[in-house]
Amino acid sequence: MLAKRIKNMTPSATSELLGKVAEMRAKGEDIIAFSAGEPDLQTPQEITDACKKALDGGKTKYTGIAGILELRKAICNKLEKDNGVFYIPEQICVSTGAKQALYNAVMSICDDGDEIIIPTPCWVSYVEMVKLAQGVPVLVSTKADYSLDVKAIEEKITSKTKAIIINTPNNPTGVCYDEASLKALAELAIQYDFYVIADEIYEKLVYDGNPHISIAGFSKEIYERTIIINGFSKSHSMTGWRIGYSAAPKTLAKGISSLQGHITSNSTTFVQWAAVEALQSCDASVEQMRKVFLERRNYLFEKLCALPGITCVKPCGAFYLMPDVSRYFGKKDGEWEIKDSIDFCQYILEKAKVAIVPGSAFGMPKTVRFAYTESMERIEEGVKRFANALKALR
């Protein structure tokens, strides 16, 4: 019999959709997937070469739980150079993806009944992680443009508030939180003494001159209350490699490492060596990928905004667009009736063979999420199919 915490867990809407897409493709259907938060671009060759070299060199044994020293030093160098924050290797824990680093962080700070604030829209796993840690997720809506509503956040702070999870650039909106709102949030964290779990996995994918800002860099006081989460999946197109990390105050970092020691122990050894290469030699490749996503964003944003009844906030980061499609709720096409974003996405998948994610999965039921992680040719074809499906709704 399943444990209650598993029964109470909501399945990942994005993972379920990916499974549906895989099934349809296996049957020979040509599905254009705007659904996956996974770069279609290949991992840079320097990284795969470093991995092969590590394998050939016998780098296949256990390492320390927190990762090889060479990688933790490289992460510290990256954090100082890119983010203006100083860490030592003892504060770094390398994990099997940023998702595990997040779960480690939540589990390490959250006691039964502790509250963790989550601005919405948010990534689907944040809420479930808090619930699995026996905590209470406290959802706070962002503003109409998806920016942080610091006043609304303060109103939700109680004596049980243990942390807030922020994600900038944001999944699913692509919005980057500005310096003023992050500073205001840092002041709240210091005043009310709670942690900030800063998910920075999309930091390299920023556009239009918008800088990525790490909240930990504002002051010593907020640094001591911040857990940075990052990885290589989005920036280096290393989704299947499963490598990420956390950077935290010393005592907390030790606890995170101890927890990981009872779950997965170290992340894959030869992948750690590949990650060293990723941090030391791949800035040009990362920038080239960013430019590819920028071109796609510009095209998709323009085309979606030109469609009748579609409105969209222009994202300044990540690789997502989150248009409002609620004007199509209540419309019909034959036996199809669109009642909500779930119906809308099912209709688009069946009618147009285009996969998008319902915004209800992220706490925004009037919207859907597009990920521009297909080639430009496929994006162009997907937009045509999407537009034709909308025309059929009456």
C-alpha cells in the first residue's frame, strides 16, 4: 500500500504530457512539441570529449558525497566571476541534477508544518517537494506582468515561515525579477529570518540586456540565508547528464551533503569531470545557444501576439512563453468544447498535433506554456498548425 505522502502527491503535468507525446510519436504521428523544458541543441563537443576522456582514464569509482574537489572549486570560481558571491568548496554539494539539489535543500530546512512561500506561476515540482518534506506550500500570486509582488509576500509571512523559493529567470513565464524587488525580498528575509532558495538554473539565458541578479550578493546577512541552486541542463544542454549543485552556508551545506549520502551518494563520477570542462571551456558555446533561443523567442512572441484573442507578456529569459488563451474558453469545434486550459491543450494536441502545457499546472489556469525548444523550422510549422486550429473554434 502506498504511503499517504505519495498518494497526496500530484503527478507532474509536464512529465505526463511528455509521455503522451512519446506515445503519439511511437504511432507515427508528427507531433511538434512546445512542451518540453529541454534544449534541442546538442551538448557542446568539449564536454562530451571530456566525459570520454574521464571514462578512458578510469574515472568510474565513487567520489566524496559532495563531489570531486576540482568541480567544487570550479563552481566556486564560477559563482565569484558570474554572480559576485564568494564560496569555498565545503559550501558546495554536487547533486544528480538541480532537481535533487532543490529537494536536498527543502528537506534539509523544512520541519513538519513549516511554511515555504512559493510565488506563482511556478515550476510544478516546488509544491510537491514541500509537501513531501511535510511542509506547507504557501502560494503567492505575482503581479499581472509576473513580477514579484513583495507586499503580497510579506502579508503571507507567519511565525512558521521557513523559506521562500524564487526562480529567476522564471519557469514557466520567462520573466526575470528586477533588482529592486529582489532587494526588497532580501530585506524581508533578513527582517523575518527565513531562507531564500534561489533557483538560478536559467541564469545564462537572459535577453535584451537584462542582467541575471543573484540575491545572495546583496549583503552578508542575505548571503547567510540563501541557498543557490544551479546546474548544467539548460545552460549547457546537459539534461540527460543529471548534474547540478547547491551553494549554501557551511552548516547547512554539511547537512545537505549528509542527506545526499543516504539517498544517492555522489553524482556520476565521469559526468562530474565533464562538468569541470563545461565551466572552464564552454562560455562561447553557451553564448551561441543563448543567441539561438533569443531568435526563437523573438519569432514566437511576435507570431503569437499577432493571433486573435492571444495576449502575452514578453519574456526576458529562459525559453518559455506563457500566453493568455482564456478568450477561447467556451468556444467549440464540432464535439470539442473548450472549458479550460486543459481542454485547450488537449484540443490543440489532437487537432493540430502541437503539444503545449496547460497553465493550470503552474497555477495560472487562463494560460498555456510554450517552450521554444524545437528548431526554427519546426517552430514555424507549429505556429501555422496552432493558428489553423484556433480558426476552427467558434
